[in-house]
Amino acid sequence: MASMSHSSIALGGASASASDYLRSSTNGVTGVSLRTLGRRTMVTATTTRSNNLYVTARLKKGKKFDHPWPANPDPNVKGGVLSYLSEFKPLGDAQKPVTLDFERPLVELEKKIVDVKKMADETGLDFTEQIITLETKYRQALKDLYTHLTPIQRVNIARHPNRPTFLDHIHNITDKFMELHGDRAGYDDPAIVTGIGTIDGKRYMFIGHQKGRNTKENIMRNFGMPTPHGYRKALRMMYYADHHGFPIVTFIDTPGAYADLQSEEKGQGEAIANNLRTMFGLKVPILSIVIGEGGSGGALAIGCANKMLMLENAVFYVASPEACAAILWQTSKAAPEAAEKLRITSGELVKLNVADGIIPEPLGGAHADPSWTSQQIKIAINENMSEFGKMSGEELLKHRMAKYRKIGVFIEGVPVEPEKKVNMKRRDTVASTSLKLEGEVEKLREQILKAKETSSEDEEVEELSSEVLNEMIEKLRSEIDEEYTKAAKAMGLEERLTATREEFSKANAEEHLMHPVLIEKIEKLKEEFNTRLSEAPNYETLKAKLDMLKDFSRAKAASDAASVKKVLDKRFQEAVNRPEVREKVEAVKAELASSGASSFEELSDELKEKVLMTKREVEAEMAVVLKSIGLELEAVKPNLKEVVAEQSLVPNENVQEKIEKLNREITEKIEEVVRTPEIKSMVELLKVETAKASQTPDGTQGSQKIEALEMQIKQKIAEALSMSGLQEKQEELEKELAAARELAGEESDESLKEEDDDDDEDGSGSGKSEIINPSFA
């Protein structure tokens, strides 16, 4: 803006009035003309007060307006003579080439081609074959690259600085074009350009976002981001086109409406909403074409059309990939993933019925051949306007309404896919996970009911239930592993976990025990991971899946236990009901009944021996049954309650409860110790060594290491039990049981100690089972 100065104009002549000087001398009235007055020398008002008239004026200092009309206008200029009034002139200098990151391999090939051609010119040698080979390779690389673009790469092409703008396309497709300015409220926003143009003799109202072709133009055009004045100008032109019956063609290319304070104060939201409402009531055809990026409401304000077409590499979104990534992942570096999830490309939007067609672009993008791209746009306009020309105003309104009514699909009661719910709000994630759990359980229930209806055999139903449960558990474990990986990645622990895993694998491969430093490192990493796990974005999903796995594992364990129990009961009944065993048992019972003894001690020695022998035979049959289903009987321990009852003793009512409680405490403590990283790593290493030893012919390789590991595991568990105070409880309970043991005549002694040893062996993978008592089993 040119500087302003204050000047006082001294108009001489005391006898003349002000009106005399302001009258025009050209109409016969006396006085000085304004034109003459304007050429008078201006002096500052520094004289003393007098009767002279002083007029204070504000003058603008600056260069005269440079009228765009040339001295000798060409009447046949493209666009008509009035095109000289347009501010959009050809650029004086050619635009500098801009290479995107993914295009660098192509630039290297181009450079090679240029170097070979230069070498051929300098040396005079024939490099035609090499040049043809390089050019063929370049064309193939260009084709491969642009036919497999990722969403974020298309976003970068849509934002390319050299991409043709709205006015570039308009001057290429129209025979004549006259730009119209202003919103009739005192403003003219250069970010939106409107005007009337003709294509093949037919008039259209063109409205579009206009970006700049260089920094200066971008600043003038506000980088294609309209203010409320721009939308009101577009609204005025829509009313004008509706009044005169001109079809409307809008070109969308904006990152979004300008969101500064002044725009909000002047009603940015109201201007956009007014455009949306008005466009649904216009009775002329409306065609929208996305030529670059269409951002949010700023694009939709001129995009409510009967059809929306998109250039092949254009994008249309409610939020930019960078903004979406910043909201969901707290970093704009996740923009590539956000661009993929948003589904903003032309192909995806056509599938979703948001866009109605794709206009092809040349390989390399629209900026590679702007004229060819413009001609494709012209063809699309003619084809669609021919279709709309057959519709009446009411039909156009219904067609436009139907287009937006069919966008999107609303589905109820369908669980959200796991990959789609990772970044949902936690309450939504928990709800969707619960829905999935209910769905899986319902599916399992239906399969079991169907199996029961079609099959009368319980074993078949149980087998089906077990198969379904196993399948679901494996699936859940796989998903949980993925969730743990995502959580580690979100917490920045992925690299450390990978490095630690490699160290652990390396230590397992070597013939020595794991180093204490590595064990400590694993424990610290696990502690940090567990502490920070609640901060992970997928924590609720992981927690829900773990709970689901726990429920299914319990169901499977109960199902397996019930199956084993049925098999055992059936086999035991078969064994006991064998004729020879049944005869012996019945004979012993008859002799006991005839003896009249009330306790075991009162029996004769011969009968005692017979009872014990029969008992051993039954136990042998039980051992055979257990072995047939893969179990091994190590000892049969008497039920103390039954022994006491047989001896006609009055038992302590709390003894059995104490035994069961202590058994539970010991089991829980052993499980807690086995779950520690140190014991876990030892057990895993023991499994590896056992597997190695089983592969050798004699099975003796690594036996010393296996024995050492077993001893270490037992020692660790024994230390943990001794420090927990369970040993003192065991000794006290043993004192209470001493009298019962002596009177029973049998040693039910070391049940508690042997339980410790058995659990140690189970932790080390011995694969043996022991019947202790009904409650503990």
C-alpha cells in the first residue's frame, strides 16, 4: 500500500464560494473544473488565518493504475478480447521441476539418459541402442510406479506445486471465458474464481478453488483456502446460473476453508452451510470435479452436485492424513497409515459411492501433460451434461438428493473387525470386544446344540466341543501375540524386546546355563513392560482378549477333566466288573461280614492278608487303566477321613479342611514361582534340552545339563516354599495327624512333601500324574 500524506489545498479568491470551485466548467457554469483543480499545485496549510477557504484532503501517492488492455488488442485471441482483463496471465518463467521422494529412481534414470546423449554428442559415437534401452527401462519403471501408488503418494501428487490449477483447465477447455468478481457485499475473494464460459458453444457457470502457481500467486490466492466472502461470491453466481438456466461446473482443489479468527467472526460456518442448503435446491445440473485435494467443508461447500468426478490422483477427505495421524497416533509421521485407513483416493471413494467416476491422468500425474488432462475433463463434462440435459428441474433435484442418500451403509449388531478397532475410543473397544465374545460363545453354543440334535453319542458332541474350543483358543493366542507386539511398538520397546529375544535364543543354543545378567535383564524388561502396558492404546482390547482366553481355557480344562473322568469311570467299572475281580471282592466282603469284627485290628491275620491282597489286585487293575490313557500311577494314598471312619475314631472336624486349604496354598505358591521369569526361562531351556536329547540315538546327550536344570528348579521352588511360611504350617498339621496315622496302622505321612516334589517334576516337564486325594486331584 502506497504511503498516505495529509495536505491542505488553498483555494484562492475570497469572493468565490466552495460550490463555485466544485462546479464543472464543461456544462456552462462558471467555476474551476475538477480536472483542472486536480492538476493544481498542492501546498501545505501553513499561512495565517484569513478569510480564504481551506480544504484538507488525503492523497494517495503511488504509481498510476496499469490498465491490462494492450495498445493493439488481438480480436481473435483465445477466450475473446475480454480475456485481457483477466488477472491470470501466463507465467513469465517456466515452473521449476519438483521431484517427489518416491520419484527419485526415475530422476536417476533420466539423468543417465541425459548423460548418455551428451556423451554421444561429444564423442560422435553411436549410443542409440543404449539410449533406447534406458528409455524403455524408464517408461516401464514409470508405469510400474504410477500403477501401484500408495494413498499417501497420491496425496503428494494431488498437492504437487506444478499441478494444473482451476484456471489452467478453464483456459484449456473453454472457447470463451469471462471471470465475474465480487460477493455484492464489498469483497472479492481471489481463492475462489467464478465466471461464465462456453464449451462447444454451450454456456456454463464455472466455479472453482484457485491455487497459485508460485509463491507470489499462492500468497495472493491464500493457498486456495477461501474466506466467507469467497463462498458468498460462489453462492451469488449459483443464483445467477439458476436464474438464467446455466449448468454449473465446480472445480474442487483446496486443503480446506480458511480458519483464521477474522473468517470465523465473519461467519465461515454460516457461509458454508448456506451453500450446502442452496445447492440442494438449484434446478440446474451441477457437476463437481475434484482436480487436486478436497478438504472437509471447504470442498463440500461447492461440491453438492448431481455427480462428483475425481481425477485419478485426486483425494477427498474430511481431515488431512497428517491431522488424522496427530489425533490418533499423536504424531504426523503416521500419515501414511492414516491415509490408508481414511480411504481418500478416487478408487476407494468410487467403491463407497462418494464419487461417481474417475477421470484418467497421464503417467506422472496431471502436471506431466496438463493439456491432455484438460481434454479428459472436457470429455467428461460433455458426456455428463448430455445426460443431465434430458432431466427436468424436479428430476435433477431428486437425482441430487438420491446421490447423497445412498452414500454409506449402516449396520447394527455386527462386531467391529480387530484391525479397525485398535484406535477406537476405549469404551467403544470394550463394547466391540464384548460383542465379539458374545458372538463367539453363541456360535460355539449353536454348534454344540446342532451336534446334539444330529448325533446321539455324547463322545462325538464332546469331541466337537473340544475341537471348537481348541480352534478358538489358538486364534485368541495368535491375536494376543499381535496385540502384545502392537503394545510394545506403541511403548517403544519393540527393539529392546527383539534384542533380548535374540540373546535368549543364543543362550538356549549354547551348552551352558543362562547367565544371571540376562535373567535380570529379562526380569527388568518384563517389569517395565507390565508397568507401562496400561498406557498402550490397545490395552483394553488386549485385556478383553486375555479375559476371553482365560474363560475359554477354563471351559476347555473343565471339558477335558470331565472327559477324562468319564473315561476313567468307564474303565474302572469295566475293570471292577470283570468276573474274576468281582468274585474275589464279593468273597472278601462275605468273610468280613461273617467275622463280626468292628475294626481292621480285630480281624485275623489271615483275613487281613486276604483283604490287603485283594486291595493290591484292585490297585493293579487301576494302574493298568491309567496307563492305557497315558497316565502313570506312582502311589495310592489313603483318604484319611475314610481310614479314621474305619477305625471308629472321632476325627477332628477341621483336619480335612486344613489339608485341602494347605494343598491349595502350596499349589498357588508353586504356580506363582513357576510363573517368575527366572523359573520360566529355566523350564523353557529344560524343554529345549530335553528335545535335543530325544533326537540323539542314545538319548544321553546333554543329560548332565538336564539334571542340573532340574536340580536348580527344585531348589528355587523349595526356597520359595520355605520362605512363604508353608513349611511351618505343614509341620503343625503333621503333628495333628500323628495320632490318626498311628491308629490307622498305615502311613499317610509324606503326602504334603511328595506333593511339593510332584509339582516340581510337573514344572520341569516330567509328564507324570499322581492321585493324592479327591480334592487336590
